[in-house]
Amino acid sequence: MRAQEIAAALVVSCVSLVFAANTTIMVTDDPASWQRQELAGVVGDTFNIILPAGNGHSLMQVSFDAPCTALKGGFNTGVSHDKPTEFILQLKTTDPIYIACGQPGHCHNAEGSTINAPVTTGTQSLVDFTLAARKTPEDNSALTQLNQSAVGSGVSASVVSIGEYVAPSATSTSTPTPKPQPATKGWDTWMVGVAVAVAVVLLAIGVGVLIFTRRRSAAREDELAMQEVVNGKKPVT
């Protein structure tokens, strides 16, 4: 029974990985692009966090009880990179994850998001988290963490990759549309070939039947002749 449970768990894990979803979070100066979002995912889903070079924001994992304090062991994208950075997280559980900006003062201004947080107000939802963050001291520089965490860091989600972000090329090579081609005679040729093949088969069957009939008729004639000889009605030559 234990083996069956392990096998079932492996199947579920494989299915989750196969159908894992990916969400891209572009950290820009536009708050709507990443702040106050109710993100969600299942185990195996990934979140690609893109930080432009010199951007003064970060995504720092915190807890609901300490909304503007870096969570011990949590992930942190870090603030202000020399090059555009791609920070990839992967969910290890479906427990709620609370995220705030690590730049001093930004968390107090409700720069934060959640992953898999409850949606009902009063149950540690995003709204509750935002209200709790606003109650923290505006100058929380001693509580934040500006440095980037390493691969493998994170609680309920782990950092699986950190690297330079390369934006997709704006130019694309267009494939010329093929010109309509006149209808080929391939289909007609194929049909003719089939018809010829069928005719040959029918002809062969007909010839075979004719030969069989003639042989059977000849055998019958020989049989009758032999019968007449036996009965003395026909002299033996």
C-alpha cells in the first residue's frame, strides 16, 4: 500500500511539473505592473521577476506579522542592479507568500504583493497585508535587506535561477506568404492509378475463374467418358 501511495505521489508531481505555469513580473516604476497583485500558483509553477538596470525597487520576502522586515531565509531580488536581472522563483508549497519592496520607505507605502494569500479580508489577505504594512514606521532601513539572495534561498518558494535578462528582439523576420499554387494533378493521377490497379485485380480474378471453370468442365467431361467406358457404352480407344 505504501508503494502505491509513493507511486501516486510521483505521478502527481510529474503531472504538476509537466503542466507548470509561468508568470512574468516586470518590476517597473508603474506600481500596477507588480504591486498589490494577488498572484497564485501551484507547486512547480515559476515566477520570472524582471528588474531593469538601476531600478530602485526589489521583491523581498517578508511575513504577514512583520510586513516590512526581511524574512529569515527568504528570497530577495536586491535593489539597483548594473544590468537587467532575471530572478526566477519556483513554488515548493502552496503556503501564502508575502512580498514587499526592500527599498527603505517603499513597503510603508504599500509596495507589496502576495502569492497564494487568502482572498477574503480579515484572513491575512492582500488587503490585510497592505494595511499592516502602512502601520509600520516609514523609515524601516534597519529592517530591510538590499542585497540579493542566493540560488536556493526562499521559504515556500526557492530561487532556481539568477541571471542577466535579455529582452526579446523587437524586430522579427517575416516569412513570405507562399503564392497560391494551381491545383495539381496528383490526386487525379492517384485515382487513375487506383482504378487501373482495381481493373487489373478484377481481370486477374476473371481470368482465374474462367480457367477454373474450363478445367472443371474438362474434368467433368473426362469423368463422364470414363463412366461410359466402365458401363460398356463406349469402346476403349
